Amino acid sequence: MSSKHFPSLSDRAAEAAKARAAALEKFKAKAEDPETAKRRQEMAEASLARDQRRAAAEEARRVRIEEEKIEKALKIEQDRIAAKKAAMEAAKAAMEAAKIQREKEAEESFMLQARRDLALAAMRSAARRK
């Protein structure tokens, strides 16, 4: 029983086959269309350009990271050299201060010995006069 409002199974299968064939024809026509080919070429070029920009950005990021590592290592080395220089200057200052202290102590010792010698000489001189 087939009617306009209630198609039979064979009518529905035939309509579906026609619809599939029409969709396939539409797809084939679209695939062969020069506009579609042009759009695909433009999309491929845009994708390639995007990939190139992405690769360039990634390379720039790698270079920046490497430069930061080098700068960090340089800063550490400069800090190490500065600390070593400061330690050497502190040691030099300590040695200079120790030298000055020894000279001062030697001078004080010499002055003390000179006073003792003068006092002894004065006592001997006084003893001779009597």
C-alpha cells in the first residue's frame, strides 16, 4: 500500500538512493570547483604561514631562554668574583691592620724600653753622684 502520505519501503529506499546520489554529485561538483580548490590552496598557505610563525616564535622563545640561562650564569660568576675580591680585600685590610698593630706594639715596646733605659741611666747617674 503506497500512497502520497504513506510511502512504501521501496519508495523510501528509492528516495534515499536518489538523495545519496544527489549528495555525491554535489560533493564531486564542489571538489572539482576551482573556487573550492583556490580556497583550499589559500587555507593551506595560511596554515603553512601559521606553522612558520609558530616555529619562529618557538625558536625565539628557546633563544630567549638560552640567553637568560647565560645571563644567569654570568651574574653568578660575577657575584662569585665580586665575593672573592671582597674577601681578598678584607684579608688585605686585616693584614694591613695587623701590620699596623704590630708596628704600634713594637713602637710602644721600644718607647717603654727607652723609658726604662733612661730611668736606669738616671738612677746610675744619681748613684754615681752620691
